[in-house]
Amino acid sequence: LEDPSTDPKAKVAQMPALAAESASLKAFSTSLAAEVIEDLRKCCGGNGYLLSSGIAALALDDLWHVTAEGDFVVLLLSAAKYHV
């Protein structure tokens, strides 16, 4: 999309594919990160809840990304709609 020699109409035609790919990538990466953080906390047992472990802060910083800017299920459905 950054190539200045590309026709602007061709760039606009690529936008739906780019939106679908970015939606599916965001949904996959945020849900995977949430699962990994939860597994990490569980593996540490009770120490996973301690602020000194860093896992609690990681969870507070990253778990909201799963629902930010749209739930990951909605994002996957919009990507599937493009591909079907």
C-alpha cells in the first residue's frame, strides 16, 4: 500500500483484505496472549497472584486487549465474512 506508483483505486480495492487480515491477526494474538498469561499464573500457583511476581501486573496490562476495539469473536466473524 505504500508504493506511490500504485494506482489509488487498486489501493482501495486492497483495503477489505487488509482489514480482514488485521482483524484476524488481532483476534488470534490477543486471545493467545490471554491464554498464555492465564496458564502462566496457574503454573505459579498462589504466587501467580502476588504483585511481586509480575504476572498480576502483566494480566492487568494485557488482558483487556481481548475485548478492546471489539470482541475477538466479532473480529473473527468479520474476517470470516470477507473470506466466505
